Amino acid sequence: MEKTLIEYFGYSTFRPKQREIIESVISKHNTLGVLPTGLGKSICYQIPTLMQDGLTLVISPLIALMQDQVEDLNRRDIPAAYLNSTLSQAQITKVESNLSNNQYKFLYVAPERLVSDTFQDFLKTLKIDLIAFDEAHCISKWGHDFRPSYQDVIPVIKSLFPNVTIIAVTATATEEVQENIQTLLDIDEAGVFKGEVKRENLQLMINPTFQRDQFILNYVLARPGEAGIVYAATRAEVEKLSLYLSNHDIKNVAYHGGMKKTERMMNQDLFIRNEVPLIIATNAFGMGINKADIRYIIHHNMPGDIESYYQEVGRAGRDGKLSECILLSSARDINLHQYFIDKSDANEGHKQKMREKLDKMLQYQKTKKCLTGFVTKYFSPNDYISECGHCSNCLSQKRTYDMTAEAKEIMELLLQFPNHLTKSMAIQILRGEKTEDIFKYKLDRNSKFGTMSDTMTSEIYYMLDELIYRGYVHIEDDKLTVLIKGRLLIEGKRMIFTEPFKQSLLEKVDISTDELPSIDLYEKLLNVRKSLAQKYNVDEENIFTLQTIKEFAKKKPTTKEEMVYFDGVGSYKLKHYCPHFLKAIESHVENIVI
């Protein structure tokens, strides 16, 4: 098993739970693997495939994900193919011919293709030894990305291949979703393996900031050259933020479903190849992206559920280094998600489930407890931790204080203009700002004008969000209305606030590696890596990781035999990549001798 791992993938040891999952599959046991994003789910069905004679059928939800995985396998000299709508009929015929001649180890297909009678007849002619459900949470109606087509293929699979082993892998599955997958795919408890939810190197942070675009600009400026993703909720917000950052000389690219495929792919490649350090995207971006050195992920808008959020932040820090995951929260995001749910084609029962997931996301946004602990408990109640020590809640040591007087000032103003004032206008009145609208509507004569002039705009904005979240104020079409609960507060009830998360926690963290014994050689090897990445049209991290390059520079191997013992060096890389690194090392050593 380790021999296969080293030969094809260049790793000397398995990550947690990988070995157990692989052994279960090899033993012909239907298996469910739940591993965090970035911790090697695909290897759990790839290794068993490479250890047996037949074909593995991989059911995958996204075309981009199929293509990325097939390209990665082919680069490792592992024959793999996909069948999807991007192929011409001639290309499909060629793939099917190669399949009939046993020329592939992996075939990736979308679930929709499996319902075709013609395709089912073709599959019957193949020797299929394993069936893998990638992104298996799509199977469950309780999953955050349920796809009915995934469930539709289950009876087809059971009918065509009743004795073929099944493996399902996912990164985001609650216990309810896991149980649903087990029932549908006939997986008993002995076949369920769950990795630890918590990832030590991910620093979860929440910042209820008023000026989100400005925050992102300042944050990125403080981290020149570091790779990052900013997720926004809509295509319009992606375009707007990308333009704003470009106008401030921040190099970035945009990515969303409304762009032409060629433009999306070009921008994705620019980001993956480190030619552009920042990508602004909707949640259409990220599935299957193989980039290990993403240092930060910022959510410009709150996601609609914790599963989506944790899957997206899981794309950071796959190299094991400290990475920051920042959620910029606003009450406006709640309305946006409620709108999405109401407009959804889902039945009322599923809509209610979506509302419950949204409420859980709101609880995460407002909790005073450890953020890592909150997420861990959500996915695995028995693994709850009380304090991680490095999330924004653990670091800020939030204080509580009485904000009753300020809350009353705000709501007494809103009562004068029911369902009329926006947040911006309310803040202008309370702070006594002399704007055109203030004078136009003679609001400078209002009794509340300037009563909170000493309070920062961001603080009033935070208080308004708290009033909305706690049910004192309602917001609809950006207009504010005081609810009955708010009127009771005005009549005498106290309101305790938690101190907002301090931006100082987002100061740049020094994550520099240990000093290298030869900086010159290290830089030469980095240049070799870059040249090879361009030559083979792959991400630099797919050549060798920075850690492996660092080890080359430290130990200076001079033969292929010595290089075999380095992490990440498999037979393909030994043949195609290592000679170039050996040449650079030999040249460096000779220059030192001279």
C-alpha cells in the first residue's frame, strides 16, 4: 500500500484515516469517508484502484472537478478519462473505445449520464471493480448541496453492479447527512471513518465591519504577494469588489458563473500559477482546486450554511501553514439568503431545512464561544472543544457592557420614521452629519440629530445589526422598523452587548519558515520549479511543495537514488522533474568547491 502511495503520489505516509478507509475498500466493504477539505479524500479510492485490475467508476457533480482530477491523474501516468457534455461525439466514441480495450483505470461521469439506457448497456460490458461517489453529501436530501440526480442513480448502480464495492467521500456532512448516506448506500457502522473536523492551522475570525471593501483593501495591502480568495454572494458584488481593488492597484481576477468559460479558466489558471495572488469569486469557484499555499480566505458575505462555509475556508492552508479565514458579517446578508430560500424551487419541507441551516450560520456569527469549537460540535457533537486558543473569540476575550442607552436612542429615532429610514440615513442623523439628504429633508432639526456624534459609524452599524439579529428591529428592503420587543426595551429593559471583534487581531502573523542553510540554492530551485510548471502546464505546488524544495536545499542530494527518499518524489517526478533539480544542485555544489 505504501509502495503505491510513494510510486504514484510521492508521499511516504498516509494522512489520518486514509489507511483505514483504503483497507476497508480493499476488503470489499462499502465505505464512507468523511475527511476535511484538503486532507486527501480522492486518494482513498485512487489507491485501491491502482492495487487491482479493473476500472473505477467515479460519480462526480461538477465538470470542472472531473477535468481537474483526470488531468492530475494523467500527469502521474495514471490512465483516466471523463465523459461529459464538453466532449464531441467523436471524442466520446474514442473514450468508449479505449474503455472497451481496458486502457483506463478511472472513468469520471456525472450522475445524469448514468440514467441513460444506452450508457447503462455500455457499462455492462466493462469490468468495474469499484464505484466512488465523490462529494457524497450531494446524495442526501439533508445535505447543503442536495442533487436529486445523485439519488436517482443509486437504484441503477445497485441493479447493474449488485456485488461491486461502493465508496462515498465528502468533507462536509453532519451526523444526519452521514446516516442518510449510510442508509442509501448500504454502509454499516464498521465502514464509516471520520477524520477530525478541526484543522489546527486555520484561524477562524469574524469581523462585523461596516466598510467591508475598505477592510479587504487594507488587509490585502498588508499582505503583498500572499495568495488569497475573497468570496462574495453575487456576481454583481464580485465585479464591483474586483474593480474597486483594481482601482487601488491591487492585482486580482474575478470568477463567477456569468463569465465566459474561457475567461473563467484563464483567471483560474492565473491564480493557480501564482501570476495573480488574489481571486474574487462566487461559490462557483474552488471545487477541486489544487493549490496548497492559499494564506487567507475572506467572506465578503455570510454563506447560507456552515457546510458551505467550512468547505470554502478549507481551501486555505493545505500546506499545513497558518492561514486566516475571515467572515465579514452584516444583517443585510440575512435578507439576501432569506430571499434565495423563498425563491427556491425546493418544496416547503426542504426550504424549512434551509432556514434552519441559515439560523445555525447566524448563531455561529453571533456566538461568544470558541468558533472552532462551534464548527466542530456542528459536524461532530462528541468531539466538542471549549477553546482552540487562536480564533477571534478566543483571542479577543470579549467583554460585555451595557448598551441600553445607545439602543434606546437608535430605536426612538426609528419609531419616528417607521419603515422609512435606511441604516445609512439613521447613522447620519444620530452622528449629526451635515449631508445633502439631511438638509433636503430638514433632518438636522430632529431631536435625535447628533445625539451619538461621539460614536463611530462602525459602532452604530454594529449596534443596528445586533438589534436586528436579536429581534428588536426588522429590516425589509433596507428600511428599518421597531418591533414589539424593541418597544419593550425602550420602556425599561436592559440590553447587554458584546464588544465588537477588534481589527487589531488581524495584524499580519509571521509564518516564516526556519532559516535555510543555502538561500542561493533555495532560490535557484524555486526558479527550476517555476520553469517546470510552465513547461508542463501545471501548478508549481504540483511539481514539488515548498517544504520539499527546502529539504533539497538543506540536504543537497546529487543522485536520483538519494532523491527517492524525499517526501513527494514518486516515479513520474523522479523521471521528469528530478534531473533538472539535480543539475541545479550539482552546479551550486561545484561553484562552492571552486
